[in-house]
Amino acid sequence: MVEIKGKVIFDKELCTGCLACMTACIDARCPTENAEGVSMRRIRKVTDEKARFQKNICTGCLHCGLCISKCGQGALYRDEETGLVLLRRERCVGCGMCAQFCPEQAIFFDKDKKAEKCDGCIEYQREGRLPACVKACPVHALKIEKQ
């Protein structure tokens, strides 16, 4: 089995904006048809003023850890094995402090006002598989950065 543990990184020069990563994320997180499908990745277009063209930016959690110190409940922590920033949902009180300090705006809140964020498909990685978004990207704009 190949060792595939680490965080997802994005190469903006390769992204075509096809949305395959978002679809794969929804499929991985919401395996049943009646589940509320939310992607932890977002594709947005930005205009390069000098070159006057649009680029696709695929934002997702960088697992930088800025949110960890902002959570007074200890709901966010860094996994020692993978280096990923993970969420203990049962500790989240929905205050939103973590989201205010996320540089990628990659923390969302569900209908119960509990935080949600990318976990790097940690269960996939523990099984030696790539995260859903990385596997789905046809141009390899998403990759795993080894920890």
C-alpha cells in the first residue's frame, strides 16, 4: 500500500474550472441521495488585471491551523499522524470564531450551526487512497503534499 498522507495543495496554473473536485467532494461526503450535498472545495474565477484574463482558483482548507487557536472549545485540532486540521463536531458551539480567521474561507456551518470543514478525506488516506477531490481532478491541479 502506498503512503499517501498529507494535505491537499492546489496549482492554479493547471485548473480548468471543471468542478470535478467539487462533485467528488459532495459524493464522498454525502453517499446517499437524500443527504444535503455540500462541497468543501469552491471554484471561483479571479481576473488578473495585468493580463486581463480570468483564472480559476480552487479554494479549500490549507490545514494551516490558524483556526485552532481561535476555537475556545477545543473543537479543532491537528492530527499528529497526518498533520491535517480536524474537527470534533461534538465540541463545536457554532460561535464562528474559527471561520473569521480562516484565510481560505473554508469553514462552513450546517443547519445545526455546527462547523464543517475539509478533513482531507482522512479515512481514504488511512486506507492508502487519495482524497476524492485529488483523485477526480483530470488535470492534476490538486495534489497531496506529504507531511
